[in-house]
Amino acid sequence: MEKARTTPDEVGIGRPRRWWSRWSALLFRAFVCVLGAALLLWLARAISALSNDGTDFFGWNLDKACADRGLSCGALTGFVLPWLSLALVTALFLIGRLWLVPRQRRKRSIDAPHEIVPTAGAIAGEVVGRDELCKVLMDSVHMRDGRRPQLLMGGVGTGKTAVLVQLAQMLARHKATPVAIRLRDVKKDFRFSDEAREQFLSQVHGRLLSSAEGDRIWQYLRQDDRVVVLADGLEEALSQDEHRDDHIRIALTRAKEEKLPLVIASRPHDSLRGMDASILELEPMSEEAALQYLGSGDVQGDPRRVDWIVETAGVAEAPLYLRIAHELNKERLLSHLVSDDDEPDGTVNTRQLDRSALRRNLLDTWNSALIRGRLYGHLPLTRDQRRATVTFVAALACAGLQQDRLEVGYREALVLGTDGERVAVDHIPPGADHWLTDLFAIPGLTAWVRATLPPLEDLGGQVTTRLAATWGTQLGLLEVRGETVRFQHSVLQAYLGSLALEELLKDPRNRDAFLTPAFEGHGRPGRELLIALVLLSRHSAAKRLAGGVSASAMEAREIEAAGLGRLVGYLEAQADRHAFDSKGLDILAAALEIDAVLPADARRQKHLAWTAAQRWASVRATDLRTLEEAKLGFIYRFGEALREVDRLTKAAHPQMLPKPAPPMEGEDHPHRADVRQAYRELFRIGFEEPASYPVRHAVAQELGAGGVTAFLALRPDFQEAIEALDTGAWQRNEVVWRKIVMSAWLAPLFLGATRKESLSGGGERVEQLTPTENLARWMGRVGRPEVRDRWQAAGGRDGEPRVQSGPRRAVAPAVETSDGEALGERALDRPVHDPEAVHHENPGSPWPGSRWRPAELPVSIEVALAQGFKYAANRRERHPRAQAEGRGDLAENALELLKRSGFWFSQLTLLQALGLWALPDEPEGRGGGKRIPGPSTRDVDGSDIRARVHHWVDVAGSLRDEGREPRDQGSAPRTHRFVVEAGELVIRALRSSRPERFMWIDEHGVTSKIGASAINRAELRKHHLWIPPSVGWSALHPRAQQLVADILILMNLADRGDDPRRREARLARANRRDLPPCITKDRKRLDPNREIGVAEGSQPGKTCPGECDFDLCPYPPKGEVNYHAELTEAFCRRQQTLLGYGFRRRRRPWQAMLPGDLTDFWGEMARRARR
């Protein structure tokens, strides 16, 4: 397994700076060391003089010289020697104590970082995939000017503590002193510095001579700015205090005033609102890093199977799954074959499983290996003792799920007597003949424990809950803390709790007794409980599918299905209680995932999807960040559930799928129609999303992954989008405009994914669109009028529909004047026969005698169409939704669209798409495999690659409609500067076969996250995408980082506001081949920190100089409606770092302003991001 490259050209973030002492401290140390050395030299001279009759090794006889000057020599010696003695003692303290004690602790932080992080628990192995994030955090806490607390925010089981462990190790390697604290233990009016001091002194106490010495060492390290505090578990701090938010904010303010280097890890919660801290969202680990970790060490097995499991199960999303997969892979339990000493059911079953089911199987396999002793085999526990341990721990996990707590007390979980001890055996209900002496508070849980535990004689003695918790600590399941236990991983708690939930939810009384308190109260239910319910559904579905076709098996399946159906109904009712809360989305997502594995006639998929779409625009949360996270999580899980339902519907076994009455001719199968309607609701969610670009982007990606079923479902919507485009309805309605944008996004994706199926007929009505015809409709609206006429006459290459559906209206491009009025608006609604309407006679039209021409694409829709091509180009041939026939057509269409497009951003996007298609793909092994249709660069030398890319740059816009461009561009270059720069990066990507280093898929996606390190793709793996979503700006070459930053600045200037017509006018002004002065010369006019309510307003053009033809400044105030997203503080700080310092300033050729001014601008952008 090849490791990440570390050369400067291959790493987006360089090595962090070391923690050096202050110059004053260095000079003081050098001074006292010199004086101490002088004293030692004086003593050595005295010894030499004694042994040589008063003459020292210098040849001096000071005793003789001072014989007549005793008073003077005595005064001088009496004055100098105490100071030299003091200097020697100080030097010894600095070297022997002040240097040695911190050095020993730093060594411990490097060798065993999990030992200095109190919340690390079982995180004892290597932490991978977080190097870039740790580097960013280190740079942030190292910067004294403007230092703020760094808040690392991540959801359930995302690996926040693992990041702190790796950060502690990296800090120690760079001469800092990391001090980790657990915020669950803090008291009121706490200070982060005081808590860190107590933790540091407790860890070095054994090496100190006195407590005063420890205080001096701490003060020295603080003054030298070497202490970095790592605080974990902010969501647990002062959880019982009603004023906890105030205490936390005060503590953060104090830390900022003290300039304390502070990194805090926390789950998202209400207390984060308005905190004076830089927030970094913890991103999922890259699959490349996960594979590197799984392949480390002496591991045998099929790497392709491991790769598939990592990608399908989403192992990189949670460290627990990564740890489990690593342990199973070491024991060869991920392989297909089972060795002689293995049990037949001991390996992971991966047949036809979705993500949740595969995760459940991974956990089941790990649990089985733990019980059988394949894992933690060095512990002297029998198989029955291990099974009893898992049973008791599962019961405690179930109690924690009900209380929405990772930490569970014995008093809450068990029924205790008045003296606090567990109840005696005679308190067990009559008729319960069992050795168990503990009763659990949750009704029905005790019965499940009794039924699951092995016989007493097999255990070698009585086992209690406390003893089992101690064993569970040794097995890495939890951590015992006095009268409570704490689960080290929330996902593990969810899985263990699901083992007991299966029995609890069968009985109606037990079900109500468990679920009612679990769903009531503020912030409930917890996400762990919802995860447990989904895992439970996959276990029940697996048993149902494996039951056979006997009468008893069918009856059992019906009982299981009925139980899951009731659970879905309960979740739907609870979602109604949270109808306008982000928690309702979490509940609905769990209901959709559970509903996906129900029998076809019991599914409520269509109704659940409709409910989500109806409430979507009204959902609220405490802050926008929490709301966006909830929406994104719902979209991903919704899409996964729809694909699972689609798969089950297509591959339903006869006895598993009821046979309704045959559909009438032209009608759909009822179950398939439900799936298609659910896809339409997902599409509706996408274009009705009011504010979040990432959410709309996620919807488009999930729809594009839906393949044929999604395309067939959305054909009516695509037709409506085309008609809205022709009638100009998009200019008056933002929702209609977003619907057209999403339709353009999806057109190339569906052609690349469904071409083979769409051309095979399949019994569909011939008058409906095929993917080829759908794309042709969009392509036919770009380019010069005569080019578009020829395209229409030729039928859009593969056949543009010749039948005109609905009334057509001519559309004139809206051009905004200085006073905000739009020219051409009067022609907007004129019918075609109006003599003043904008039209052209077209003798070559497929409609002879008509003067109608399809409306040309607005610039914003042209951009969306180009982005759709790049999304499709990112799919490698091994992608499940990529087909060779569609890829060939898409590559040719992309080159054609590049010639026709007039807007520079569209050209840049298509250029990168062609670069992705040009990459050689070898799906069948290194050096072999089929040639990918399109402009592949396999067996092409470097000069040919450069010539080919330069040809693409030269033909960009050669067939554009020049009538849509501003007239005064005489001095502008032939090709936009950003397009030329992107072409050079494409050349480097093709030469290196590292597209993630020099290209990106989505500008917002790559700049909004740090991402993981770029790892060499030397081995064959089943990667589906050239550039996976886990790649962030840290993987980009510095040259690419600076380019994408300025691209987003310019696009945010033009593509903003909630009025599609005015937005189109601004894009038209930005449709030039030169750059505005605010990008090239003077960025002060952007004024990025302008407030939204200033008196003079923030209308585009307000701060532009008189000679500027763009009229786009100032930068849109934060809070104003913006189609794109805000740049993050970390990314803006990175731009400052890239510019360098002193004489080593690095600017791009188009940045003609002073480097200092550019640095100041990115500092203002960083301050904007903090607001």
C-alpha cells in the first residue's frame, strides 16, 4: 500500500510550523547558561590552581595577584560568585526540570497519545485520514494575532475524539505541549486554562519535586505559548445546569482574552449559537485513507472485496466501522472463503445488501468473533462469559438509548432497593426460575436478559451487571466510571441496544413503555435510537428473507413485517409532532429506511416522501448550520432508501411480492409507480429548497444515481421545465427557475446512466422523452442562431422531437439598466404572431413556415448544463450508473457545447469535464481493460496532451452567440484568463493522472471542506469516481486553490439575489473575456464586511469606479440571498498562507495588486466568515 506523497508539488498543505521559544526566552536561556558555564569554569580553574601551586591551566596565579589586594578581590568575588551561582542553579532548573519534564511528557504524547486524552478509551491504534485537518487546526492555534478558540463540530460517531488523539501526537512532534481535558467534569464558572493546568499537573506529578515546581513549569510553558488545550465533549458540559450556555460563552470569552490556544470537540447543539469561536465541521474520512488503514500490517484477503465493503457500507463515515473492519480483516473474516477452523456463518454476508444492512452484518460478524474469542483472545474469558457480557452490556445500552445518554447509571438502569443495592433473588416475579439477581427498570428487558443468558453452570459462577460491565471494559465495549458506565462509541451503543429492542418491541405494552419516554422531552429521540431502529429493521428483514417458503416461515415473515409496519407508523406519528423541526427530518429519514425493507404491499414510501416534500420549506432549526446538516442527512438516506426499494421491486421473488391485477395497457405497475412518485417528491424537494446550494446539489446527485427509474419518473417535470423556459415563466418565479436549473443539471447525468435501457424500448409510450432527446433539447438552445437552426433541422443529432407541445412564446434576454428596470420585458409575454416580437424567419426549421425558435438558454441555465456534464464525467466506467455508450455520446456533446458556450464559467467547467473523460480508465487490471470512449489520453505523450488541451481552449466559444456579449471588449483577450489557467491545470492533471490535485467537481464542495490527503492510486480498486466527495481544498495544488478562490469571488458577485431576471442581467454583465478591476487591481471596493442594513445599500455597482463595465461591487453582504455558499474561514486563511510573507510573496498572473493588499482582503474575508 503506497502512502501519501509528501513532496511540495503533491501536498496541498505544507508541514506546520514548529513551536519555537520567544527570542527573549532564548536570549535569557543563553545568558544564564553562559554565566553558569563561567561559574563551572571558575571552579575548574580553582581546582587546577590547587594542584599546581596556585597556577591554573591559563597560566594565571590569581592568589598571588590578589595577595596585596585582598579587599578588592574579595569584594569582586563576593559580588560575582552569587550571581554566577544563581545563574548555574537557574540553568540547571531550565535544563534539568523545565526542559526535561515537558520533554518527557511530549515523548509520551508522541508514543501513546491516547493515554493523555481522557476520552480516548479504546482508541489505541493508528488514526488515519485526518492529517490535513490537524494541520489546519495547528496553523490556526499557532497564529497569535486574531487567535480564537477552534470548535470542531461533528455528529454521532464521526471520530471527533480520534482527531484530538492525532492532533495531540502531531502537536507534540512539533514541540508544542498538548493538554487534553474532559468537559463533562467541569464545574460552574470554569476556565479552560485552569482545567488544563490541573490536568497537566496531575499527569506530570510523579516527576515533580514539589507542587511549586509544577506551577513554575506551567507558567513557563504558558508564557512561551507552547500549551495547546484540547477539550472534548462540549455537549456534555454542565448538562444539568440551566445556565450552562452562559457559563460556556463566558469561558470561551476568557480563553480568547487570554489568547489560549484551544481546540474544542463537540456535537452540534443549541449552545453553539453565537459562540465566539471558529467552527470547523468534521468531514467523513476519505475511502482512500480507510483502505490504506485496512491494508496496513500483515493482512491477507481480496483487496477488491475489501474495497467494495468500504465503499458500500460507508466505513469511512464512522471510525467504529473502520475499527471493526480492520479487526475483521486481520482475522480474515471479510473474505469470501471460510477456512476449516471457522464457523460457516463467521464471515460477512454481502449479498444484495444496502448500506444499513451491510453495516448490521459487519457488526454481527464482529460480535460473533468477539464471543468466539477470535477478537481479544488474550483475555481469559470463556465463550459463555463473553456472551453474558454482551447481553448485560446490551441491556445497559438499551437503557441509555431510552434516556438519550452515552453514560448510564446503575440506579437508572436497574431496579434498586432502598439501600441502593440490587434487589435480591426473591424479588423476581413468581414463576421466573432463573439465577439472575438484577432486575432492569425497562419493562420486558429483564425477560430478554434471562432468555439470552447461558446457564449458570456454563458461566463458572454468578454474573452481575457490574461484573459484566468490568468485563465489557476489557473487551472495549464501554468504560466503567464508578456508579455509571459510558459507551465509548455511540454507534456501538446503538447496535448493542438494537439486540434487545427486537424483543421489547414485540409486546405492545413493552413497546409503549420503552418508546414513549424515549420520544418525549426536549431534543428526543436521540440519533443513536434512530440508528438502532434502522439496524433492527435490517436484522428483521434478513431473517424474513432467509425463512424459506413454508407456511410457518410465511407466517413468521408476516409477523415480522407487521411489527416493522407498526414501527413505521409510530415514527410517522412522531414526525408529525416535529413537523416544523429538524428533528422531524431525522425521524422521517429513519421511517423511510425502515419502510424500504417492508413487503411491497405494506410500504408507505410514497406517502412519507410526500409528507417530507410538503413540510420541506417550513422546517426550522436553531441555526442554519444545524438545519442544513439535518437536510443533507435526510437527502442521502432518502436516496439510499429509494434505490433499495427500486432494487427490491425489480428483483422481487414471486412469493415475496403480491401479484395485483395486471395493469391496463400504458399503465405502470402499482409498486413501480409508487417508487417513481417518490422520486418526483425528491425532485420537488430539490427545486423548492429555498436557501442551501449544498442541499440542492445533494438532491441532484441522488436523483442522478436513480438511473432509469428516476428518469422515467421525472420526464413530466423535464417537459414542464422546457415549457417554462420557452414561455419565460422562470423570470418571474424563483422556484420555476430552480426547477429548470435542476433539470439542466440532470440531463447529462441521465444520458450517461440510462442510454442502453432507454434505447431498448421497454414498453414505454413513444411520445415521451428519451435521455438523448432530453439532452438534445437543452443543447439546441446554446450557440449562434444559425448553429441552433442547423441543430434543430438535424433533429438534435439523435432526434429532437418534431412536435411542438403547448404554446410557444418568444423570449428576449433581460438586460438590467442602472435604475433596475429590465429592457425587453415588454416582449417577454408577447405571442409569436406579434409583429414586434423578437424572432427570426428560419427556412431550415423542422416547422416550415413557422417563425418560432426555441428560447436560448439563460446564462445561469447554461452553467447548470455544463455542471451536469462535469458530474457525469466524474463517473468512472466501473460506476454502477455509467455506461460506455452514454460516456461516448457525452464526451462528444461536451466538446460541442464547449464550442457553443459563451460564458467563461461554462467553458471552464466543460474543459475540466473533457479532461476527466480523457483520463485512461483501466477497469480490468493494470495495463489492460477496454478503452473508454471519448478523448482518452492513454499512450499519448506529454506534447500531444498539451496540444489536445490547447485545442480545447482555442475552440472554446468559437460557435458562441456573440450577440449576447457586451460590445466594448476590443482590448479583451480572445479567451478568458480563468479558462486559460484551468487548461494548464488540466494538462498537469492528465500528465500526472491525479485529477484531484488540479481539478474539482463542485466549487462550493471543494472550498467548503478541508478534505483528506491525496493518496496515490497505484493499486486497482473499485473506485466509482475520479474525484470523490471526500476531496477538499487541502488536496488541491496551491495554484488550483488560488484559481478556485477567485472564481468563486467573481461568481458570488454576479450570481446572487432572489430575482432570476436581475441575476441573469448581472451574469450578462459578467459575460466578458476580461476580468473586473476588483479582481485584478483593487479589492478594497469589494468591502466584504459591509452590513446588510447599511444606509447606502449594497446594490451592485455602488462602489465600482466610473470606468468599470461590470457594475458588480460591492460583495453581497452576509445574510443576503446568495445562490452559492460562503467561503469558510479556514479556506480564507489558507489563501493568506499561499501568498507567503516578506520577499516570498506568490501571486497569480491576473492578480496585479500589491501582495499586502491581497493579504488584507483575505483577512477581511476570514473575519466575514466568523460573523
